Amino acid sequence: MFELSLRVDGLPKIRNPFKKDVSKIGLPMDKQGIDLENFTFTTTTNGVVQFFSGKDKTGTEYFKTCPPLGLIMFRKSVAYAQGKFSVYKKNAKGEEEEVENGAANLWKQYHEINPLQTGDQFRSALKGIVEVYGYCCVLKVVPDGFEGVRNARGQYWILPPDFTTVSWNKKYLGVGDITECIDKIEFCGDGNTKVPIPLDDVYVYTDLTFSVGSQVIPQSRLFGIRDVLNNIIVNYESKGVLLANRGAQGIFTDASKDGTGTTPLGSKGILELQNQLGRYGLSKNQYKYIITNAQLRFEKITDSPKDLMLSEFLKEDIEMLCIAMGYKYALLFDSDSSTFNNQNQYRKSLYTDVLIPESLNFDRQFNEMLGLKAGEMYWKTEWDHLLVLMDDRKQEADIKKVEVENALSMFKNCAISYGRMLAMLGEKEGVKGWENKFWIELDETERAIFEGQKAVNQNQGGKA
């Protein structure tokens, strides 16, 4: 196992008994994100992959400075964690079944995926990074002497894109693996020292999104909504400024007059008036109402927050962000205006339209990373146990029951043959020799056999 010790400068230092030199690989414990030009990429006319940077923030910076983005990622993570992640295999008939015994090694690998994270934490963090960046590299460290051995137990370390420089080459057609499209990968945890990472020890996770340019890795979900993210950040900053300052809202002018006209305030009068008005405001130690003997005229020079329509713009931008990240806006704030049935429909849609398809993609890559091949045990996320999806299961069962009853009725009324009835029920096996028989062609003994099987079929959906 790795041992983790913290150096004085706050960088983790790894001592590795596996004899592979990873002692220089560390991460800042708290850093805003280093712009290593790897937020997302496109392809130039000569086919060279280049990263965007410029004024755009990195995915990590957006995550830290855009509150709704972090909230959406958290809510999705909690919803995703409701899935049942278990080991499965296919039996001799090709049917999928959960492995309750005999998967101890896989479970041990999962629970000890690395010294800093459990398997659940690893999957949650990895999925979030992939959604923000479109991809994420994972480093596999195996015991000395087991390099290249399939299914060898090891430790899996996420290489955050903010600290990982991927140098892509021009290869595309004919490659057998995504690592063939990479010249080198360097990890730069401290912002200065770049540590080369062996390509054979890296697995690259990719999102379900796509890029219309380069087809090597998908484009970040955030790339197309950078203006939306920047608007949200500015919106929150503007609210903060309005609440913090709450001053310079207008100009006070002297409205007093004498026989010759208006009387201007002297410098002493202005200072006294300024000190007096400074005691009023919205803070808890300030007065809420202004009382003065001075004759003043107030000229407003700023717009009110309502006039700026900050809330309306913010709602519109957050709705766009929810669409991009695959989350329902109505679920984000648990609005009281939404009925219980509507909330259930939104939750159901979140699972059926977003999380289940995402889990299929993620599970496949998780199994590939572990070196699990077809025909062996594999990991899979199941969702049938969720209450919000059980209504659909009940409807499916009711529909199946009606289909069974219709098929049985048609067979007993000699509208279809026994073989055709089996096909309508989706069954491949039945009583041999009956395939072309109609009900009228069965003798009393055969009909008794059928009636016994019919009862099982009606109750359990079994074979007729």
C-alpha cells in the first residue's frame, strides 16, 4: 500500500514500495488551478491538436467560482450514487445474473482502489471530472514485476486535467487505442516539475459528448456555454458588490433658498452631512431611516437591483447550464411551485434520459480499465430498485400480463398456432412437436399439460 505524508509546503509525498518511482508525483492541497492549456481542444487545418486557453477559465476554476455548477455536480453525484454497483456475469444461456459469491477479489480491488479514496469516491470524482473536461487520465500502479499482466491488482490514481499535460500526435485512422494518439503525458502537480507518465500505465476515460473537429476525445460540456458560465459568475459578483457597498446611490444637493436664490452648502456643512448620512444603511449597526433638518434634493444616479434584472438573467443562464450538464432545473432548487407528481417525473427523467445512459458508458470504461474481458465477471450499475422507477416496472408488468392473456386467448380460439403464440410471448422454448399445432389438434392429455403451464405463465410470465 502507498503511504501518504504531507510535506511542509503542503504537497503530498508518496512513498512507494512497488519500486516504481512515483515519489515526485504530488498535488497541491489547495490551488485555484494552473492553466496548462488543457481545458479543451480543437483541430487546426494541418491536423495538429491544440488546446484553448486565453481568457477562458479551466474547468476547475469554473467549478470553484460558479456556484450553480458545483451544486449541479453535487446533486448529480448524489443521484448517481443511488445506483446499485455490483458484479455480474452471464450464465450458459447468455442471461445476466448477479454474482453473490466468488467476486471477493473484485470487491477487494474496488474498496482499495487507492489509499485516499474508496471505490465509490473514486467513481464519483472521476465521473465529475469527465463531465467537466470531456476526458480524464487514470494512472494504474501495479506491484513490481506485474507490469503488463492483465487483471493484476493495483492502485488507480486520477490525474486531474488541470495538472496533466497531454501531448497529442496526428494519428487517427487505424489506431488500436487512444494512447496511440498520444506522444507523451506529463504530470505537473507543483506547477513546475513535469513528471513523465508511462502511456502503458494510463487509461483515458471519455464522456458521451463529441467534438465536431477532432474525434480523439470529446469536447467539454462547458466549452459551448463559456459565456453562460461567465455571466453567472459576474451576476453573483455584482450582487455581492451591491450588498457590500450599498453606497453612492445618488447625489444630495442643497434645496434651501434665501432672497437671492439657492444657498450652496459649505465644505463644513458637506462634511457634517456626510458623517450624518454615513450612520444610515442596511447593516445591523446602522439606522434604517434618515432624519435631517437640512433641506436637500436627492438625484438618483444608479439603477436598482430590480431594474438591472439580475435575477431574471441569472435564472435564464442557470437553465442553460442545467441543459448542458444534463440536470433538471426544477430539481435544482426544489421549487415549492412544483407538485409532487411533477418532481417525480423530473427525477424519473433524470435517471432514464441522463444517468442510466451515462452509467452504461462509464461502466464499460471502468471494466476496460480493470482489464475485465467479455465472458468474465464485470461491474454494472443497476437502477431497478429505485422507487421513482418502479411505476414504470409495474406498467411493464401490466402490459406483459395483457400480452400473455391475449396470446393465450388467440391460441385457444384457434386464431394462431402454438409456435406463433410462443413467438408473441417472446419465448424460444416450449413443448417440442407442438410448433405447428392448433388448440383443436391437442388431445385431452396435451390440453391438461397446457393448462398447467398456462397458470404458471399467467402468474410469472413463464413458458406456455
